[in-house]
Amino acid sequence: MAEAWSQFLAALDVAIVRSVGSCPVCLEEYKPDRLPTTNTCGHSFCDECTAGLQKHGNKECPVCRATLMGGTKCLGFRQLLLNLWDR
């Protein structure tokens, strides 16, 4: 029973990570070297795309066109993803 439960949890972890999705800018799946940053409008993009938007002076969210005030690291979400990948 414990083995079946462990297998279920492992499959669930993979499903959760896949359901979280990918960056809507580059379409890459979130991974340890490509974690999401949540913007003031609530949309999330990978760190690399967030940096690219800032570097090029992009002031609008590519999804909803809201004015970007700066992204924040969604620490709980980022830590959850890192914990799932460490398994």
C-alpha cells in the first residue's frame, strides 16, 4: 500500500508541474533554471523572459497589456517547483 501511495504521489508531482504550464512568452516549461516571476497584473513569466522584457524597456504585460510595475518572485510557488524537481 505504501509503495502504491508513493507512486501515486510521484505521478501527481509530475502532473502538478505539467499543469502549472509554461512561460506564455517563450513557451518553455518552468524548470529550476527557468522559474516564474509574477508581475503586478498577476501573470507569470520565466525569469529569463522577465529580464528580457525589462532589458528592452517593455512596460506592458504581453498577455493583458497592463502596465508592468516590476515582477516579484512568487517564493512559495518557486519553492514548491524546486521541491518537486528535487524528488
